[in-house]
Amino acid sequence: MKIIVADTSPLISLAIIDKLDLLLEIFDEVYIPQQVYQEIIFDLTKPKANLLADFFKDKIKKIDNADELSLFVDKGEGEAIILAKEIHADYLLIDGFKGRTVAENLNI
């Protein structure tokens, strides 16, 4: 079973090119942390925001220690990294250099 956790920016990019379904084709389970969902629904007037909100409404996971990485990365990235670690995800979809570096240092 392949599990992925995703951060906001890559999801927006996939939605813009109408390729969100690739996630469900490639992975058995797709999750996002609560903060990523909040970032998605923050402004539903943005292109594809409603599509993203609907797509991920039942894929949200609440995590503990949400502020653990706040000194290094933004909250959405931090929660995605922590969630990937907590649920032993096979993959983390993240685009920020700092976030990728932190994830790699945590063996994600």
C-alpha cells in the first residue's frame, strides 16, 4: 500500500493542470494535514480552490505537535512533514527547499 502526504503548493499546481486524479491513480491513500486544508479553503475565490476543498475534505488528518517545526518551515509544510512521519507515509509531496531539507534530515 502506497501512502502520500501532500503540502499545499504542489496540490494547487496539480489542480491547475487538472491532474489531481493522478494522486488516486498512483497512491492507495492520500492525506493532508489540517493546516494544508485551511490554506486551501482560505480563499475559495482562487482558481481551483473549490475543487481542492472538495477533493480533500475526507483526506484530512489532525496531528499532534503542530508547531514542532515552526522555526524552520511554514506551518503547512511543518504539519505535512510531521504527518508523513507520524503515519509512516511512503511519500511526501512538498516543493519548498527548506521543507525538503528538513524532511530529508528526518529520513522522510
